[in-house]
Amino acid sequence: MNTCKNCFVGDTAPLQEPAPAAAAPKTAAMKAELVADFGIAPPHISVIAFVILILSGFFTPWCRAGVNHSDGSAGDVQAAINQAKDGDTITLPAGTFSWTSTLKITKGITLQGQSTITGAGTSSPTIHDGTIIKDDTPRRGREACILEVDITPTQSFRMTGITFTAGSSTQRAGSDGAFRFIGRGNSPVMNCRIDHCHFDSLNQSKLIWPSGWNYGVADHNVFNLADTQSFYVTQDQYGGTSQKGGNGAWADYPWFGTEKFFFIEDNTINRAGLPHAHTMADSLMGGRYVIRHNYIINAIPANHGTEGGAVRGARAQEVYDNIFELTVTSIGGLQRSGTSLWHDNSYIGIEPKNDALCGLANFREGPSRPDPAWGIADGTSVWDANDTEGNGTFVEGHPPFLFASGTVAVA
């Protein structure tokens, strides 16, 4: 067993780290907040009004979040969502249902099925597929997804206890996410959770796609996927609705150890069946993710840089306390952009190539890959210069600006 201890992988950003930030909130607290009671306390009424209501045979209403039961079909679930208010729960019964249309959600609700999972984040989780959704949704175009959640920072969303599997279509959907979680606003969406779901052999290119400005969590899920990537994380509107392409994320610090990431934790992710390990999580447009406490089989973390277009590359990643089981050859991981922290990961099975846990690739070294907006990294581009004045400008002959300094304490 090979274990990576406290590895730091290079930063292409001109900014240096600030003083250590407060630790990220406990996941349990985040989860408790997500499932909190959305009840509204009953209004205060006078004694006289109370007597009148009792004598009239009426009782003061208690306004609470509602539980709406669907029959499991896409049409009935959508109708229940349309009638729901923020804080409601939509339930799906046990059974198997074919969805042929995309579910659209703009409410802060809980979508709850009857599937159960115990032991997620280990090599042998126990799964009971109670509510099974067969994916017969469109394969191409804007509607080529199973579910789209578009919420604001004041709303919360949770999807739990649902099994998703392939439908009758043999055509692979080519979108960037079968499950899209969009955060819109001038502050981040903090409460978006996907938990205790089983993603089984879906005929999709990519599954969970947080975008906009979204700090959510995917936990205690099981992914049994061969030719499908589990996560694609972007933060194109990091910093507010005026931001595009991840520029806001690159104007800010990495913020390691804080809540400013999408968390992927306590999952079992299996991409067995391919000749070599493939990506489990990709990132672009200022994307920031944390991968921790997972059991990962034949899959690796990765990201993209500026080689693919005028948008920014991934911004920051933390990868720690995972077990990677490799039964095929692998490069361990791949980083093309941003800053990452890797530590306390265990590798069992076949060692990664060249004894490297994470490869660094710079596609701006040659003329074949860089987008014209960035050019080749030859030192002549404005993107290759350090910030010497602390305000984003470069003055020839001046040393790089020192943003922060201090002493690192290791426990």
C-alpha cells in the first residue's frame, strides 16, 4: 500500500496564500442545516381572538413545510414540484419508472425516494434499490439531461434515496451533466446536497454538474459506472452574476480549508470495466472541489486548463483521506490548472505510472493546444507576468508582490 503524505502541487496563480482561514464547517452541521425544519412559528394572537376561533369551530393554522406524494412518473413529479413551495418534500414511491423528459426544479425542495445505502465510502456498500428511475430522457441538445436544479442563495435543495439506471436507449447522451445544479446570485448557493443515491450503469457522458456559484455536497452515494464521469465542477459565476468563465474565482484566493468548494465525500465510485483508469471528477471555469473520505476504484481526479478555449481553467482542489483501488494502469491523477493539495491518500493494487500520484500538464508549452486568447507560455504574454504592484499590474524589473507571509504550523 502506497500512501501520499502532505503533498503540495503547483500553483499557476499570481496570488499567494493569506493567513490561514477558519476550518470548513463540519459536514454533519451542513447536512443538519439542509434537512432542518422549514416550519414557520404560528402567529401571535390575542386571548379574545383565540376564544372567537374556538367558539367558531376553527383552529389557528400551523404553517409548516409540506410533504407531497407523487406516483413516481416524471409528469406527476413535475406537477408536484410546480405546486410546491420552498421547504416542501416531494416523495417518490418504491417501484421502477421510466422518465422520458427532463425534470425542471426552481424550488428549494427535497426530492426523496425509497432507495437506501449503508457503507458508502467503503469497498462493499449495501444497496437497496427501492425507487428506480430508468433514463429515457433526450440524448442530444439542451434538454439532454435527467434533472436540472436552478436555485438562488436563499433556497436549499436535497436529492436523496433514488436509484438512476439506464433506460432502453442505446445512444449515449453527450451533455456535460445529466444532473445539473445551477447556483445563481451575487452570493453562493450554500445548501445543495445529493446523498444516498445509486447511479448505476447510466448511458451518460457526465453526471453531476454543479455550476454558476455553488458550494454543495455529494455524500454517501454509490456510482457504478464504466464509461461515465461522475462529476464535472465549474464556478463560472464565482463572485456574482457579472462574472463569466471563472474569472471571479481566479481573482480570489484558493481558500483551502474553508467551505468555498463543492464537496465530494463518503462515496463509493467504481469505474471498473475499462482498460485503464478514467476521470472521476473534472473541473473548468474556476471550478473548486474537495474529494475526501471516498473509496475510488479505477478512477482519478483531474481538471482542465486554458487549452480548451477562452474560459479560465480550474482554480483549486483538495484531495485527501481517500482510498484508490487500481486494478488497471493509471497515471494517479492529472492537473492542468490551478492549485491543489494532496495528502493522506492510500493506493492499493497496481501502482500509478512513474510512481506519480498526480501529473502536471502544461498544454501552453507548444503551439498545438493553447487557445488564441492565451497564446503559448513563452514569457511574452501578459498572462505570463507576475503581479508586481498588488493591483494586477506588472512593472518590468520589480519583484513579484508579497500578498501575505507567515509561519506554517504542523500538528
